[in-house]
Amino acid sequence: MKFKHGLKIGQKITNQELCDKFKCGNMGGMRRSKTTGTLVIISDYTKPLYADKWIGGILYYTGMGKKGNQVLEGNQNKTLYESNINGVEIHLFEVRKAREYTYCGEVKLAEEPYMDEQLDDDGIMRKVWIFPLINITALGKKKRKANLIADEELKESLNELPFLKTLDFTRIIKPKKKSNPIMINNETIYPRDHETSLRALAYANYLCEVDTAHPTFIRRNKEVNYTEPHHLIPLAYSSEFSSSLDVEANIVSLCSNCHNLLHYGRGYEVLLEQLYNERKDELKQANIFVPFDRLLEMYEAL
């Protein structure tokens, strides 16, 4: 179960408020709480010791230890090192103004941690642990826009393809290797396969999967109902999964109203939970594992 802290991305709090919310200590850049199952990490730009830096959407975060070579044992470096398997949630705060802690969201290891060299508190060169972290709560505006462009291009492209009948193919649910990412507006995104979306629509008989009685219309140049493909787990979060999200198990057929409600409407959570419950077994067959509360966080950040 995800820890509910109630903070919004960009929200500023005091050190005491941070401690009260996460039930952690009030000192240090890495603060573990077994009560909440979290590790709070703080990137403090008001102090020159640690050279944390963002490159291409990844934070290269320096481990703990002010003097001498940093080690994994006996401190929270090991907790962060094993965070992709130990179940501990990693929450990032930044300090750019003294005594002001800005919540940046939940992060996870994006790459294997490695050792580098930095000066210690005495000005002596030493080895430090570097943890490459990616924010899994927030998506940048440019990345959101790039994914929306890709989704619109997918909908337009379906008008150019021959439409299928359900019996034209066999539906087989299995994991699929991720495609190589592409660039849109200088942002890396994962491509949408047009035929995969078309098969998902055909399997649903070109009806809305929220309610097959929802009104739609016949496509102008095709003798089928107009519905739109929607990736239940957004492709913008592909980096969190080892298998492709662009599979039939993760694509639902929706009428325009339901599709727009999921993207822009109030109360979308009810529709999302319905679709999730209907698809969660197929998602597991496709090697896609995500709890519903994490899925909600994804939609809140879109």
C-alpha cells in the first residue's frame, strides 16, 4: 500500500513538517522511516559538499558520508541501492532556499548505481556512490505534450488502415519486447504501433468498453463504429516496466466521451478503476504489474 503523505509536487514545507509527515529523523540528507516504509532523500543546493545534478531527466544523487570513501554497509546508501527490490518508497525533496523543503515526488533507480570521485568535507578526493534516479510521480510539460501528439497521430492514422473484423486474428496475450524510443519535440517517447491498436479496437467490436451501449457513430470511410484506442497504463511511464505497454492487453476501446473524461474530466477515477479491474489479469499475462494506487498517481501527474 502506498504511503499517503498528502503533498503536491512543488509544495514547500518546513523541516519539522517533513519529519511529522514521514515519521523520520530531522537531520541528514537520507532519512529512513520504517513506520511509513519510506526513505526521504534531500538534494540540498544551499550546501556545496554533494554535487547532485540533473541530466536528461535523471538526477545523479550523491550518497551519504561526508568524509572518506563512502560505503554501502551501515547506512542508508544500502537502502537506496536496494530500493528497487526492498519495497521502500523513495521520496525526493530539494532545498534551494534555507529551511524550505520542496517536494519533488517519488523517485526510483533509473540505472545501476556506480562510484565516482568527489571532494570530501576536508577537501580530500574520495570515492562516492552515485544513484541515478528518475521521478515517477511527475512528468514534464514537454514530455506530456509529446505523448499527446503521439496519441493524436495514432488516432489519425487509424483512418488510413483497413479495418478488421474480430475473427480476422487470434488474440494472444503475452509479454512483448519494448520498441526503441523515438524523439518528438526533443523528448524521448515510446512509439505506438497502429496495427496493435487496431486489433484492440476490433477485439472490442468497435464498442466502448466502459459501456457497450454508449452512443457512437459510423466512421466516414469505414463500416465500423468510431471508437478510440486508449493505453490504460500510459506509455509515458514505459521506463518503469521491463515489457512493452503497447500491447492489446493494455489498450481499451473507448467512445470519445469516455476517452476525454479519462484525460481531462472530473471523476475519472471510477472509470479507471472499472477498466483496471477488467484488465488486470491480462496485464499480468503481458508482464505488466502495477497496483491501482500507482496507476492513480500516474493519471494525477498527466
